[in-house]
Amino acid sequence: MTIVFANPLAFLLVIPLILWVYFELKVNQHREIPIKITSFKHLMYYKLKSNFYWNKIFLFLRTIVFLLLILAFSRPQSVSGGERSETEGVDIILVIDVSGSMLALDFEPKNRLEAAKEAAKQFVDNRKNDRIGLVVFSKEAYTQCPLTIDHTVLKKMIDLTRVRELEEDGTAIGAGLIVALNRLQASKSPSKVIILLTDGVNNQMVFSPLDAAEKAKEMKVKVYTVGVGKKGMAPYPVQTPFGTQMQMVPVEIDEELLQAIADKTGGTYNRATDQKSLRTIYAKIDQMERYKIEGVKWRRIEDLFHWFVLSSLLLLGIEYTIKHILNLTVQ
């Protein structure tokens, strides 16, 4: 809740109020005031100087009354709201390759998967109003995290993603897309997106990647594809009888397929060859997929001036009551 003033110029009235108080305290301080006391019939009228304590009390009360009236004229308002009663953004599925080749160390000092996880978490942090899910794949695909607005849980699931979590190695791009589309099947979001990240060539044809792309087009789901890996050769850790040793292996990314998937669904294809370029790609997708909708917002404005008016009337009533009880006349 926020307090605002609809007529802040009313505070200028404080200036004449200050002058009036000054006049009462300084200029008029020698004025004599008759006080009639009726509870004692044998007492006569007395004249007391204006610094008599009742005069000071009444001056203080009137000053407070004027301040309250100035606040009332400024129209104080209580403003509540500014929050979404409905969060309606973009539904996004991150589809990440967890095949063995993602252990390649051409994103030094991280391997491809760790670099992809870091960039994905940064992307999630920038999408506060969107539901985001995570699908991982190698030879098969499964949902690591369903669509959720709880990004803390999602990032924990990203951290828990490991290479070769599935029983057999491989690269099933089509399966990854199909599982992601199944997660978006019930989505009512006006904008649905898949971000597919892989470093290999599709070698599992249970689900054709292009057929999956056609399905995505029918569902009006954009697929942004990202190929990760430097061109040429990349260092890859190999287990030997003498421990883990680095072996240079060729980088094979089916860029033609990834480009075709993106083109068919209205997305884009980008190649990441290091951590910086990967972060840049995610940042570019982040800016491209900003759905222009404010959501359903509410704002309640409540005028508060009447409380200040009532308070000033109450103080005037207190002054009148004191005068009436003591039968005081203050000039």
C-alpha cells in the first residue's frame, strides 16, 4: 500500500499557518484575556496575560486543526495494487542434450553441459513471469522438470542434470522435441517456445526431428535451436587404464537439420562456440520472446481526507467542551 496526495499544492497553506502562529505568539502576546469563573460566586473577573496556559493549549489545538484541514485539502489517497491477478506470459521448455559428447571441454574451463546449464539458469532469472520446464535427452528423452513458475525449483533441477543419466547413449533430437511438445499440449499461453540445445547429429529415428518440427508448427510452437561446440576438433575426456586422458575428437553438429527445424517453426538457429557466445544466444532469444501483454492488473484508490476532517472536528469539539466546562473566554 502507498500513500499519495492528489492535490499536493494544498501544502502551500502551511505558510500562512506559520505566519498566523507567529502572530499569535509574538505580536499578540500582551493581549489581556478575561476569564469568568462561575463555580465560585464570590470571585470577581480576573485579567490574565495571553501567555496563560489555556491560551497556549487552545493555540496548539487550533494549529493541529489547521494542519489536519491542510492534509484533507491535499486529498491523501491509499493506493493498493500494481500486481498481476493473473500471470500470463510465455511457456518455455528448455530441451538439453545430455549425451556423452556434452562432456567435451571446448568451453574451457567448463564442459559443454556445465556451460549450457549456467546459461540456462541465467536465462531463467530473466523470465520472472514465465512458466519454464526442462526436458533432457540422449538416446531417449524425459521431463526433468514440468512447466513451473517456481524458478528456484527449476534451477535446482538444472543443477542436478548430468551427462549419461539415461541408460544408453545417443542423440534423439526428435524424441526431445516430442516430449517437450507433450508438455506444451495443455498450455493456454498465447506464446509457446522450445529452446533445443545439442552438440551432435540425430542418430535415433523413433521420432523424426522434422516430423516433430511439423507438429510444433501445427501447435504454433516456436523452436529455437542451438548447436554447441567449436568447429573442427574438441578435447574429450576418455577413461583409460592410466586414468582419464584427453583425446581430440571431431565436432559433428547437424546444422542443416537444426536450421530446418527452426525455419519450419518460426524460430532461429545459432551456433555457440564458447561460453560468451552461448550467453549471447540465450540473451537474444530472451529479447525476441517478450510477449507484449501487461496482464490483468488491479489498482484500488481510497480517499482518506475524511479521516483528517473528522479528526479536526473532534479537536474543535474538545476545545469547545473545555471552554464550556470552565466557562472560559479566550480572545
